[in-house]
Amino acid sequence: MASKNGFVVRGQNGAVQIDGENFCMCLQKVNNLSLKAGTKAVTGDVYTSATTSFVKSANSSLVALRCSSWCRAYVGDQTKNLNEVTIARNYDNSGTPSCIAYEYGNAAYNWSSSKSGIEVFNSSKTKVFSSNWSVMRVFGVYYLDHIKSWSLQLPVGRTFAMVLDGGQMDSNIVGYNSYTAVYMGRIVNNKAEVAFIQDSIFHSPVNVGTYNYPCQLMVMILEIVGV
């Protein structure tokens, strides 16, 4: 069997962190935000939570959030700017909580200027790992069918952030009290939590019940290192 350049490093849960051939996604940018409070009118009869937006690096392909309030990031979904990130909150929100958005991508970014450490090059002589980077460290990935809530206890003394992708959406058309619901997440006291939460209200002249848009939910927990 032919050997590969580099080596394989696995975390304590068995996930590959460095495989010697493929580029390790690494941290591109850290955004310290204060989320807006309250609601806003989208149209005359549709109201959502106030949203907070920022422009991500063009090199970033994944955004993870660390926030103690219910929220969710949408990348390029609500704007023509594909690099704009919108953070939505639950409809019944309060206060202006702090939120840290970590951007990861496939571009080298040195968070340290150390002259010593480890660098790994693949068979094409491309650098795929450097100890000066803050590489994306996956703590766990969880695929969930439609549930009302989910939680995961996290180790004390370490920093984590969450990525949500997919998940069912409900549209409840029940006259004046109609609403939509989606999955949102938060990290509180070393516990990652996900819940199916109301994110908008709207007024309808009819009462036709609930429309479900099924989709499996992916929850990724990242450990933040090197910053």
C-alpha cells in the first residue's frame, strides 16, 4: 500500500482532525455582535423578530454561533448579497444579548506568528495544516428528526459554538393568530440547546391549519481553539 504524505490525527471522539491530504478548514474571522431586540414588519400583515446582519469574509463557507439567547444564522438566504449573514431571533425576544459569530473557510489564516510548531504538506506540496491556524475542531455532529427540543451537555472550561442546517418549518394558518416556527439554538451554562420556536406572526383571513415542511436537522458543535 502506497504511503501518503503527512499523517492522520484523530480527536478523542474519533473524528479526523488532520488527514495529511485535505486542507483543514480554519477560522477566518470572529464577529462580536449585539443582537437587536424586538420585532419588525416585513409586510403589512407579517411580523418577524428584529434581525442583525454582517458581511462575512469571501473565504468563509461556514458560520457558527455562540449565544445564550435563541437565534439562528442564515447565510445569503435573505439578501442578494451572498456574503451577508443574517441572524434571526425567536419572535418573543427581549434584551440585546451578545453573540459571537465564528467564520470558517478553506483559506490559510495565521492567528499566530510562531516560528515553531507543525506544518503538514500533502502529496501536491500544498500546505494543508499549520499550528499557526485555528483549525475547525468538530466536537460532534448530530442528525435529528422533527422534535420539539434537544440538548447536549458540554465539557466545562472549554469554548463551543453551534451550526444549524435544515430542520422542519411549520406554517400555522389559524386566522389572526397565524405564525411560523423553525429550529433555533443557544449555548447556556455549558449546555447546547435546540428548540422548535415561533419566529414570525402573520394575519390570515382563513383558518386552514398547519402546513409542515419536513427536513432533517443537522446540529454541529465546534470547539473554538487557537484564538
